[in-house]
Amino acid sequence: LTIDSQKAWAVGVSYSMAPGAEILSTTDGGQSWKQVDAGVPTDLGDEEGYPDWVSASLRAIAAFDDQTIVIVGDATQGLLSGGIRIRTEDGGDNWEVDLTNFGHDEIQSFDSQSGLIVGMGGTALKTTDKGLSWTRVGHTEGWGLSSVSIANPMMACAVGVGGIIHRIQNEGMDWQRASSGSMSPVMDICFNS
């Protein structure tokens, strides 16, 4: 994700000794990168009934402005699988981590306030407050969604398992299934800008 011509973020999976998430940032146009500690827990012990460790695979990033960034992905807690949302509103100095029931594969922003997350189990979530809170939207019949692309605030599409394509209108509020003519997974979508 590029914030400007010099600042960018990248995410992935950390394969260090402790399971965790990889967040990288650059402020010099990609000449050098540094690891960012967002506070993703790797050992929750017996707190709140969670299994002993968390492993995260970060998949996507959206910026609502130059300070507010949301990162999403999958998280594993012992034998349980779910999702993870990581958010900063101060350009990466401080982060909030939220573990969720379903994995998140993609996040896109409509504008400086609104955005969509799609993922496992037909997860489709919308924010109108820069990712501070999320509301379930759409009727995705439980099929996993792998990607979403936003053409403008009134038009977007989401794709996923079983050849599923959803046409999304009205900033994520109206979902209509479209026929792809295929049962093969559709992994990504992008509108030409």
C-alpha cells in the first residue's frame, strides 16, 4: 500500500521462531524497509480462555488517510482459526488488535471514512468510521469471498469460491449476485481506474 511517493506499507507472515505477523514500512520510496511491531499477540497464555499462542497471516491493507491504516488477515489460536484486524490512527506509532471469528482476505476503502472487508464464510463487513467499527453487510450465502474492488462509492464487486461474483452498490449496502458462468474460484478483481 502506497501512502505517498515515499511512504508505503507491506504485510505477510513471519517465519521467525515465534509465530506472528509481518508488517513492514518504508519512508524513502522503498530503498529501505523496517519491521513494525503492531502488538500482535503471539502468546496469550491462559488469559480469557484463549489457547496458548496466536499466529497471523496478514493479507491486505487499506489507508483511510495518511494516519489511519487497517490491516486484515487470518489468525490461528491453538486449534481455532479466525481473523485479525489491526488498526492505527497515528501513522503506525500505536496499534489496536482485534481477533475475529472469520478470516479476512481483502480490505478496500471507498473514501476517507468508509470501506469493505471480505473473507471466509462469506464475511462482508462495512465501516463508516475509518475502521473503528464494522457492520455485517451483504447476502453472501456463506461462500468464501477472496477479493473486493471498488470502482467508486456507488459501485464495487466482490468475488470468491464457486465462481461467485457480487455486484455491490450504495457504498456496500446493496448486494446482488451476478453469474460468472463458472464454478471455479475467482481469486481477485480490479476495476480499471
